Amino acid sequence: WTLTHPKLPHMLPEERMDIAREVAQMLRMMLPPQGDVLVLGLGNRRMTADALGDRVVSGILVTRHMQEERLRSVCAVAPAELALGLAERVKPSAVIVVDALAAMETAHIGTTIQLTDTGIRPGSGVGNHRKGITAETMHVPVIAVGIPLVVYASTIVRDALADMMQRESGDAQALAEQLTSGYPRDFVVTPRNIDELVAGLADLLALAINSALQTNLEMEELSHCLH
């Protein structure tokens, strides 16, 4: 499931709440109706473009230690290197994993929210392959939530060439590869306003996940918990 909105990074708080409701509704459909849920934040908190998972986890309403009937039991952790061991101890009914993604198109940076029930392979978007966090490795359903926040330099070149060649025949991808063939292939680019971008989008995802998990609380109540 993918939601794309070109103004997502610049929305007013009320507009972001509407988007959060959409994301929460879809998450609710993908989650088992009962049982503990473990929320994992991937990435590196010291690199803003890779800190989305950590920022989201810091806004999750953790309730596993509470004895409150109307609250679903939730635990959260970032970083997620010990995910499997933690899952074996907590025995959640599902895992939600949040990570920043590498965009396949420049226009998707900060404007697209992706949800999938196939899990995630940390670092695969930037060539840093690690063991996947999937239903097979975690032994429970895994829902991955991500937003593209970086893009390869070659992708920017390709998209620019595609715009130039839209009225002519030609293969923008092949030409982009030729133009960038003499440069390192791991150049990754992120927006200049990445700090503001990550802060706003992390709040949106945290609100959406909290709303999906805590169905007995209004979104306005959950929004106050973030700040």
C-alpha cells in the first residue's frame, strides 16, 4: 500500500492528522486485532536522513508496563539489532518496523508513505545489506512502514534527463548510467531541509501507529502524547 501526496512535507498539522488517519486505518487492517505489538525503529540516530525509525519510536505510546484495560500492550525499541531476541522474549502478535527508504524517483522523497506486509531488509536501498526483518525471521507477521528520504545521484540525473527527453525518443535510464559511469555509484543525496522533514514525518508516522494500536483513544488525545 502506497500513499503519495506532493505537499506531504509542507502540510499544516490538521492536514497531517488527516493523512495519519488514512495510514492508521490501513495499518489496522494489516494488524491482528489482539495481542502485544513490538515497534522497531531502524537506522542511525546520528544521521538525520537515516533517523526516521528512531524518531518514530521516540513518539510511540509504550504501554506494556501499564495495567490499563483500554490500552493495547505495545513495546518499542531503536535501534533494532536485537530484534529477534526481543521478539522471542516479548512474544508479540505482530511487529511494526519503521525505516527511511531510498527513493526510486526523485519526486517521491518525503512525499510517499509505503506499507508492506513482506517485512524489510535494512540498508538494502543504499547497498548495505543486512539480515531481513520478515515473518520468516521473526516468526510473527511483520509490517514495514517507510518513507523515501534519500536518492542516488544517478536517479536524479535519470529523472532530469527524462524531463528533457519527454518529447523525444530515448532511454533516460541508459543515458544516465553512461553519464555517471565514471563516478562512485554510492553517491546518495538528501534534501537540504532534512532536519525539518524528518521531524514532521516522524510525528505523522508515530501518530498513525499510535492510532492504529490504541483504538480506544481519540487521535487528538494521542497527538497530545507526542508533545
